[in-house]
Amino acid sequence: MNSVVLFHGLCGSPLEMQMLATHLRRSEFNVEIPIIEGYTFGTGFTHWQSWLDQADKAINVIRAKSGQDVAIGGLSMGSPLAL
């Protein structure tokens, strides 16, 4: 199964990506939308480098589970995390 990691916008939530995630899941993709401490709404404040570390970890976890390459996408400030 192909896998996708989606990153929502700064101070947003995974709900921002839910419509796209639903469509991708219907097309048989495994989709993850991680909650990133200090980046996701209601999780406090952390340094941007922590966001990148958590994003990298989320990608590596899904890559390890699937054993395949992972597509990455982001909305607004989630786009730089995806890069």
C-alpha cells in the first residue's frame, strides 16, 4: 500500500487535512497526519527545529511500517515541513 504523510498549517490541526486524507484513503493510500508538539494547535510552544525533528520522525515511522517510499504533502506552513 502506498503511504502519504500530510502536514497541516501552523497552529492548525489534522482536521485541516481530513478531506484530502479521506479521498486518499478511499484510493487505498495509507495516510498519516501527525500531531507535532508546539506546532499543532493546543500543544504548547516549542522551537521550529523540534517541529522538523518530529516531522522527520513521523515520516521515518510510516516508511518503516510500509517498507516503501512515502509521499509527503503540506498545507500553508506545513509545506516547508514537507520539504
